[in-house]
Amino acid sequence: MNSALLEGAVKKNRAHLIPFMLTLYVLAFLDRSNIGFAKEAYQLDTGLSNEAYALGAGIFFVMYAFLGIPANLLLCKLGARKWIGCTTLLWGFLSVAMAWADSEAKFLLIRTLLGAAEAGFFPGMIYLTAQWFPQRNRASIMGLFYMGAPLALSLGSPLSGALLELHGFLGYAGWFWMFVIEGMLAVLAGAFTFFWLDDSPQQARFLSVEEKQALTAQLASEEQQKVTSRFADALRSGRVWQLAMIYMAIQIAVYGLIFFLPTQVAALLGTKVGFTASLVTAIPWVAALAGTLFIPRYSDRTGERRIIAALTLLAAGIGIGISGLVSPLFAILALCVAAVGFIAVQPVFWTMPGQLLSGTALAAGIGFINLFGAVGGFLAPLIRVKAESFFASDAAGLLALAGAALIGTLLIFLLGVRRSLAPSTQIRY
């Protein structure tokens, strides 16, 4: 195999796919989490209770969870270009529709439909990464993709805050304009997908014939070393179930913080959620950008997965817990540590299913693991609200999220799997 051709193919794939995937992830993350910025004004205008808000924030993940596996299998059957393009258009229009969700029933319905529309996006992106990049490059590639989350929350925070300041423009609330404008960005991206994305490396218009052959040969050699390619075997695997539980713990920590971060920061500053608070809210996500760029690359360079993932998630848990117990300045610093931890751990984590599974089993396994993550996302706001209510303390909610991160850390340590792929691409759990 010509290593120069393989490296050339990887570089072209990175240049062609990562900016596109990153943009979609920014928009997806923004559309699912922007309700956090509108929380106070939206509840005031619509009369939505805290309990209904928590249910709506989490109900997104119900359909998202249970449609993840069939969505990924449909991606395999229909092709990435059509499937991702159509689902992006659909979730964009539903995000726009949130502007007219002026009652509890409408709010819950649209959040449910939005979860269904986005169900195929994220697991589809994970699956595409496994189809386009060799194993030894995947943590850093996923790190670049995962920068979409902190980008959405660092750039999106000021954007959402600024749009909220449009309150009264043409007679509409600021949250109305936030949902319309941010949703339309996703609609435009969905239309662009049909012109930009190819279904597989073999069909890539930007690779030479020789580069396609080199990349295909490398990916095929890695497929032969997977544990299984059978759908049923993937769901019977104890390792896959353990990975699913780990991902659920990660997502409880992630979304339990994200959905409430704007209001938490505003409380620390003694102000309302608006442009100023949104700028400070962006600080942890700027820190997460740096961590997500460095930690997955370090994992690829050293070949270590399990220990790096465990320590990164442990840092996230400590940061979340401390943020509710210290002064505002140190709370912001702790939130920076938390953001770095729970964003940077995920690209390293997602290299693990690809070492065990291939083909249909990989698509189904990713969907299955993502299902548990979606359950975690659904439970996260409920866990936080219930803990705060039960103990009559805001810090109790944060400590509950920290506990979930620590459980995930323990489960990663208990994986205890060391598996060599090849002498030149040794990866260790």
C-alpha cells in the first residue's frame, strides 16, 4: 500500500468533510439547545412552568433515542447524501416552527418532532467518520467534528443573546426571531448537503482513483480485525452495553449543564439572560475548543483511549461539582474545566465502538449507544430539577450531575480492554 496516497486521501477527506460536518453539528447543537437561552423570556410570555420546561427540554431525546438505530440503518440503505440532506431540512423547518409554539402542548409536540428529525444526524456522522477515515486518525477527526458543540455554544451564545435583544421588532418577541433565524440556517445547510456530500469514498468526486484504492484497502484491512459485523451480535455484546451506559452517564452531565448554563451564569453575575450574560456563558466553550483540539490528538498520538477518556470525564465531574460551591470567578473557571472534560471525552469515546464492530453491526451499535445517550439527555434536566427541589439547593443539582460523570469514569476504568489493531496502528482501551 502506498502510504503517500493514503495520507493524501485522508487529508482531502478532512478538508472536504470536516468543515461541512462541523457546520451541521453547530447548527444541530444550536437548534436543540437554544431553548436554554430563551428560557426566562419564553416561560414568561407563554406561561410555561419549570416542570413543563424540563419535560420539553428532555422530551426531545425520547424520539431521538428510539429512532437512532433505524435511522442509521436507513442511512446505510438510502445513502448519506439523501438521508442527511432530508433530515437536516426537516429539523430546520421544525426549529423555525418553535417560534409559533406559544402553548405547553405546542412546545412539547414540536420538541418531540424535532427529536425525531434529528435522530439520524449524530449517529450518522459517527458512522460516516468510520467509513471515511482509518482507525488511527479517528479520535483527532472526531475531535474536529466535536468542536461543533463548543463552537455552537461559544458563537451561538452571543448570537442567541443578540437575537433575544430583538424583542418587540415587528411586534414579535426576541425568542421568536431566535428560533426563526437559527432554524433557517439549518434549512439552507440541508439544501447545500445535496450538492456537497458523497455517499462513500468509492463515489468521492474529489479523490483520485489511486487515492480511493489506497483508502479502501486500508479500511478493508481494518474491517477484518473487528469482533463482529452482525447486527444481533452487536446488541448481545456486553462491551457494547457497557459503552452505552458510559455514554448515558456522559450525556447526563452534558445536558444537565447545557440546558441551564445561561441562567446559571446570569445568576452568578446577578443579571438577566441577555447579551452580556451570553458573552460570559461563551467562556467555558472557548476553553472546550482548545481541549477538544488537543486531547483527541494526544490520544491518537499515544494510542491510549481508556485512560485518557476516564481522566477527561473525571475532570468534567469535578468541574461541574465545584461550580456550585465556590465564588462566581472560581465557578466560571470550574465550568471551563467541566466543558473541556465532557466535550473532549466524547471523540475519544467514539473510537471504541469502531474497534469492536463493522458494517451493519457498527451502524446499529452506534445507534444503540446513542439511544442510551439520548436517554441520558432526557433524564438530565429532570435529575437536576428534582435534586434541586428535594434538597432545596441549586448546588445539589450540580452535584447530582457530577455524580453521573463519576459513575461514567468508573465504568470506563472497568472496561479493562486492551486490543491491538495492528503493529503500526496500535490502539489501547
